[in-house]
Amino acid sequence: MIKNIILASKSEIRKKVLEKEGFDVRVEVSCVDEDIIKDSMKAEGATSISIAKSLAEHKANRVSSRFSDLFVLGADQVLDFNNDQINKPNNLEEARFIMTKLQGQTHLLHSAVCVSKNGSMIWNYHETSTLKMKTISPKDLELYLEDVGIELMQKYGVYQIEGKGKKLFEKIDGDMNAIMGMPIVAVTNYFNQQA
């Protein structure tokens, strides 16, 4: 059973989920340019799942190439609304637009993870959650945006399912840890099988 891993992500939520399961986590940021990869893959007609998996793999491989013989875990998520990928907002205007677009609608959230060793992927996994957002009044939307703020949205995405964002949803079908970016059951099972 492996408990010492490197996380190729600066996500505090992912680190907390792993630590809660007893992993000793060292964070090493990959510095992968996600936008270039996303844009290139979208131009080639890649699916949202493929993009999430590719980003997780790029991150894990990049960090893994610097740390031989250690297990590196990369992770990424893609929000898929009607086969269109929605990125984290750059400002409150974009956040407002995204939130308005998602209201009363169902979207998919693809959470992918990849384990790499010696610069190459040795395992990957993805999990898809289905979420339906409530329709909220313009006033409540403004209060939410003001309360959460753009800094947290850029860090965690347009909604924070682990915090105040949970109240925005009418229906959530999926594991909460996977929705937060870490499908911990599959990750724990994988590392439990390693000697």
C-alpha cells in the first residue's frame, strides 16, 4: 500500500481530500499550459472526457519526469454543458454569464486522474457526475457572486460544491469528492494495490 504521493496540482481541495484518506501529500505544480492543450484538443474535436484525461496525464508526466521512482498524481476537471467545455471565469462578468447559462440546466462534470512514474502514465481513471442547477433570481445570483468572489471562482470553478455552491443545485448525481476534483475511492483502491 502506497501512502506517500506527489500531487501535481495546486488545488487545496484535492490535497485535503487525499490527506483525509491518510495520504502523505507533497505538492509539486506542473506548470502545464492548460489553455493551449484544451484549445488544440477542441480544434481536433476531442471530447470533454478526453480533454480532462489528457490534462491530468500531462500534469502527472511533467512532474513525474523530475522525480524518478515516485508516484505522481495528476488531476483535472472539465465542465461539459451541451458538449461545450466551460472554463473557469476570468472576471465577475464571465462568472455571471456562466451561472446564468447553467441555471435550470443539467451539465456534466468530468473528473480525471492519472498516476505517473518515471515520466510515464501507469494508471488513469475518470468519473462523470451529473448536476442540475436551480433557477435563481438575479438578486440571489448577485448575492452569491458577491459573497464568493472572483478569486475563489478562479481557484475552484464557478461554483463551490464543497461550500456555498451546494445550495445552487436542484439535483446532484455523483460522488462529492469526485465533484470536488478527486475521485478518492478509485485513487485509494489503486494505491492500496501497490506494494
